Amino acid sequence: MFDSSGGSYEVVNSKICQTCGSATFQPDVTSSSKKKGLIYVILGWLFFAISLVFMPLLFGVGAVFMGIMTFCERSQVHGAILTFFAATGLILGTLFSFMVSGTFFI
């Protein structure tokens, strides 16, 4: 924590400067952490849905990547669930594509 009037660094959870007795400044970091990584979640589920019916190798790999990024940046539980479904969608989309058209690319 940084005391704006005295210019000294203090104990992390202290709200009063130990040197001069004035209130210390503590930046609010909780508000930005809720929105962090939201785009990975949205794109991950969108890529998962697209990978079931169209270009499963491209969108399935993209969904797995977004799941891993969600795991690292936002929520480990949500990231693990998204990665599992993305990998499953990659496999099912590829099998469905092979059954319908005889190739893995469509």
C-alpha cells in the first residue's frame, strides 16, 4: 500500500499509515477481475457449437484453445468444462463429417 501524503510504503492490509496516521490509498482490483477473460468463454462456446456442424478441425481446435485460455485467465472449473466439451465436439464433429461426406475437412 502507498501513502499518498507521506510517500511511504506500508503493511499490505493496513488502512492507516504507521508513520503519520493518515489514511492510505489501496487500489480496487476486484472490479476488473470479474470481466477478465469473458471473450474466451463466449468464443469457446461459439466455436464448440460451430465445430459440431462445420469445419470441425478448425473450430474444434479453436474451442479447445479458448477452453485452455478460460482455464488460465478466468475460471479453472469453467475452463475445464469448456475444454472437455470442445474436445468432445472436435471428435464428434470430425466423425460426423467423415460419415456424411467421406472426408475430414468439411
